[in-house]
Amino acid sequence: MHTAIYPGSFDPVTRGHLDIIARAARATDKLIVAVLNNGAKNSLFSVEERVKMLKEELEEIPNIEVRSFNGLLVEFAKQCDAHIVVRGLRAITDFEYELQMAQTNRILDHSIDTFFLTADLEYAYLSSSTVKEVARFGGDISAFVTPAVAERVMEKYTGVSK
Ligand code: PNS
């Protein structure tokens, strides 16, 4: 059985993340979506909120588990008995950082391989930072995130919940 991990900050989860997740889940037996618990210092959402949003978005895909993790990804992968890390590549600008991360992970644990999926062209420009930037100035984020996520993001900036 091939278990893969798709790690990230997901602050918040975008339509681009969801596309990579759906495609990765089709290619593996089990996909663990792993939310980095970075102490929520510079995050819009707490790790619990990010996990909850992902679980809601992904409840219809049976071979997905959403979990949070602390510390090194390779240690978490070992705990999950996963040897594949999935990452999305949007543009050449992602490549340097992703290559460095993949190689670091492989030095730390030689049994780990990173599989890259190229982002769908529709989402090639998209990042969680873009979502927050547009939302902060009251812009329409419906092209970037699902309605449920958009509602949560707007709540954060306006303090108003529907
Ligand atoms: O969504 P992001 O912020 O690009 O995800 C980055 C993430 C969470 C994959 C990366 O920061 C990570 O794996 N952090 C855990 C710490 C770690 O293992 N670092 C060593 C690899 S450089």
C-alpha cells in the first residue's frame, strides 16, 4: 500500500491545493494531508481551524486523512509509514525552494521521495498569501477558495460571521 503525504501551511486552503489533493489521492492508496503546526504565530488561522476547513472540503474523498504535525516532516512521515511526499509546482519560481526541501528531506531520510504535480494552469498564479492580500482589502476571493473557506476568511477580516 502506498501512503503519501501532502504537507503544507494551508493558511487557508485554496482551490489550487484542492486540485493537487484530488489528483494525488487518485494516484495513491492513501493520502495524508498534513498541516504544519507552526504555532500559528503569523498565521491567519489556527492549526485546528485549518484542519477543520480541510476536513470539511475533503470529506467526500475516502482515501484522505487530514492531520497536523510539528517538527520535521520526515519524522512525521516515518510515524505515518509514508515514503512519498507530494508537492505542487506552480512556476519555475517554486522550483528552487521545492528542490532544496526535497533534497533536504532525502538527506534526512533516504527512504523519502518527493513527487511533484504541476499546478493546473487555472491555479498557476494562486497562493494562500494572494487570498489573504485580496481579502484584507475587501476584494472578491471566490475564484481562489471555496464558498465555505471564503466565508471564514472574510470573518477574520471583518469580524462578522454569517
Ligand atoms: O505550504 P508551505 O508553507 O509551502 O509548506 C511548507 C512545509 C510545511 C512543507 C515545510 O515548511 C515543512 O515541511 N516544514 C516542516 C519542517 C521540516 O521538515 N523542514 C525540513 C525541510 S526544509
